[in-house]
Amino acid sequence: MRIETQKQTLAAREESIKKLMEMLQNKGI
């Protein structure tokens, strides 16, 4: 696995986590 691919995977994972957190926060309010 290339470092570039790993970076992209991590970035995508962070994005989805951020979206999930936002959704949870919106539901909580």
C-alpha cells in the first residue's frame, strides 16, 4: 500500500467521522 493511498483513506475516514459527529450533534439538539 502506498503512503499516498493511506493518506487518502485516512482523510476519507476523517471526513465520514466528522459527518457522523455532525449528524449526532444535530439529533442531540
